[in-house]
Amino acid sequence: MTRTRRAAFAAAALIAAIGLAALGVWQVERRAWKHELIAAVNARIHAEPVAAPEPGQWDAVNAKDDAYRRVTASGRFRHDRETLVQAVTGRGAGYWVLTPLETPDFTLLINRGFVPQDRRDARTRAVGQVAGRVTVTGLLRVTEPGGAFLRSNDPAADRWFSRDVAGIAKARGLGRTAPYFVDADAAPNPGGYPVGGLTVVRFRDHHMVYALTWFALAALSLFFAWRLWHTRE
């Protein structure tokens, strides 16, 4: 290999090393951001509940600042318009029961909790269809539009794979509906169903592994560049 070609390959390896090191730095920054997010979410989960955001506050609701915030709301359930969303939990396969809660000013979708497949029919859990005014406390969740991986929601067939607030509100003919939903806490429902308080709060945190991988590849590229540059004819 001529010196000119070795120099070209060495320069390419050096450029690659710079790019790989930049990716490593980016992962370190992502790790810091992720840890800040986890700390913020943990603080929200254990904080005293606040009133669920009302219409004048909806434009400001976002995942970064509000996801998993403890909120409370009072109203009456519209059990006749509940929606079942397919779910897989530690209790097995079944459904999330999303029920509209009508408050004086707006409607709020409440994920009342999980029911197994043999409790899909509301008549099998009629005692849990609470009537009258209720107060619900739970975690604010951002909408999940579209569906799940490789499974799109099908409103026409009433098949739901994600908790798509806008889609469910339209399919159920709801009025002014909050753009988020609430996972109800573990307060027991009459008859035991639905089972609330099953929200899983988990964040993938592999950024340090990714960062070390990028830095190692950058070091190998630097070594390769050094060897090429110092190899004699």
C-alpha cells in the first residue's frame, strides 16, 4: 500500500473515531437526561394528588412535565360507554377497562384497571359498575394514538390495542374530552374488578453501555489510524 493510500485510510479512520466519540458523548448526555426524567417521575408518583388539568390547561399538558403525575377528579362514570383495550399484564392477558368520567366541565377517560378475558362482558362484573358520584385518584398518562406494534386500532370493529384518547372519544361519541387519560390507583372496586393500580413505570437505561461501546470503537479507530500512519513502505 502506498503512503498516499495509507494516509487516506488513516484520515478516514480518524474521522470515524471523531464521529464514534461524538456518539458516545451523546449517549452520556442522554443518560443524564434519562436520570433526571426518572427522578422527576418518581417525585410525581409519590407527591400529593392535584386536580386533573382542566380545559384551560390542556394545551400545556405534555409527557415531559406531566406523565405519571398524581391527579384526582370527581364525576359520574358512563359505564355504558366503556372501552376495552387489549392488555398483557403480570396477571395474564385481558383488557384495560377505560370508562368516561363525566365531570361538570369535561369528560375524562379513566383506565379503571385490568380484567381477565372471562370478565370481558360487563355483566360478569356488574357489582363493580359503580353508580353515583365518585372521586378517582390515579396517574396522568399521555394518549397512545394509532395502536400497538403491528396492530392498529380498529374503531369500526371495536378492537383497541392502545389507549388512544381521541380515537376512543370519537368512537364513543363523547363530548369535550381531556387529551390524556388517568390510570386509577389500587383502591379496590366492588367485586374485585377491574383491578387498578397496575401501572408499570419503567424506563430503559442502557445509555452507559451504549456510550462505552461507542468510545471503545472510537479507540479502535484511533489505533487503526495510528498504525496506518506509522507503517513503513
